[in-house]
Amino acid sequence: MIKQNISAIKKITWYSIIINISLVIMKLIGCIVGHSQAVIADAVHSFSDLATDFVLLLGLKFWVKPADANHPYGHKRIETIVAFFISITLIITSFGIGYKAIFTLKEHHAYSINFFALIGILVSIVTKEILFRQTIAIGKKEKSPAVIANALDHRSDCFSSIVVAVSVFLSIIKPKLYYVDHLGSIIVSIFILYNAGGIFRDSFNEIIETGIPDKYKKEIENLLLDIKDVKSFHAFRSRKIGSFWYIDLHIQVEPNLTVKEGHDIATIVKNTIINNIENVVDVVVHLEPY
């Protein structure tokens, strides 16, 4: 089993929490002093990021537990549930931001937007891009879908902040374009929804145990056909837990082989698949006479 560097995941998540708390405070001050609805939307996005950071830390406490009698495959599915929760949180956030922006699109601001609204946004763009790159590197290295989902959330926050910065700047230099601030909020909601949709799809497919993609099935088929003692195979099944694949299949061999000879062939099949297909950690091989 591939082991995750838990300390690295905890460190980057706490780093994210500190940054998100700072950004929420800066953006709230910016939207109050700068009078921008788009900045409020971005502050809400950062607050949702903060919530998912805490959920990730909580889930991390449980998914690292080893397999036991009641959980023979371990607890990695909790990591998938955390990623799923992150996606749901982001979807709800995107609809809330979009709904408010659409229904206030024609409302004039009581006060003119000013440059104070831009300070927190500009800081957010820089820090979130840096945080995204650090988090995605750790997520890929440790093969953690929850950490990768959190990293993609950081990237969407960075992109949405760029949109907010542009809309706020336009509203400042040309007050008649007040509605651009609201349009910025709508675009932010679309960014969040798009990003959340991908996380939702991947985690949901894992929860309902969608099998390994066809391209990997084809690779496995070619590997098995190259093993001379394997006459055919069938009953191929797979499941994904966290980032790792578990496979079981039936192979047909010559009927007069000894138990040891059959066992050796099954071991070759198992090791061949694990060594050549990324993220496969276990293969159960059932022998049948050809």
C-alpha cells in the first residue's frame, strides 16, 4: 500500500487555513470600505475555502487509519467523501453568489466603489496562486483526491479574484458601469460551479464504484495476453478507494497444472498488473481450468 505523508498534508492545510482567514478579513474590510458586491462574493468564496480546509483536516484524522476486521479495504473512502463534501459546499456557494448577483443586477450602489476594494483582491490573486501550486504538488505526490480538490478550489478562487479585480477596476474608473461589479459576481459563481462540478463527478463516480477506465482495461488485457500460461480471462472487476485501484479477475490455465504452478502464474499476473498500471495496489486472481 502506498503511504501518504500525513504531516505534509496537515502542514499545507494549516497554511491554507491561515491564508484563508487573512483573506476573508481583508476582503470583508475591502467590501465594507470599498462598497463592492463582487468583493463580498469573493469573500464568501474564501470563507467556503476555510470551511473545506477544516473538513479536510477532520477527514484526515479518519482516512489514515489502517485496515481492520470491519474495514478490510481501509478507511480511504472517507477521503472521497471529504472531496464530495467540498464539491457540494462549492456548488451551494456558487448558486448563492449567482442568485444574489442576478437579482441585484440593476440596483445602483448606495456608495461609489473605491480602490480600497482592490487591496484584498490583489493580495488574494498572488497568495492563492502560490497556495494552489504548493497544494496541487502535495496532492499529486501523495495521491490524495481530497487535497487535489482543495488545490483546485484555490485555483478557482485565484481566477475568480482576477475577474473581481477587473470588474471592480472598471466600476471605479467609470461609475456608470456599476453593473459590471454585479457581473463580476456572476462570473465568480460560474467559476466556482465549473470547478465544483469536476470534483463532484470524480468523487461521485468513486462512491458508486465506477470501474477503472477503458484505456486501462485495454492495457491490462494486453498485459495478460503476453503471459504465455494465461489462456484467457474474464469476470474482470475493479473498484477505486481514494486514489488506488483494487482489481479481481478470473484467469484460465491448463487444467493439469499443480497447485504451486497455478499459484506462480497467479502471482505473475498480479505483479505484472501492479507494476505496469498506475495506482493499482492489489489484484485478486482466481484460477480456472481452460
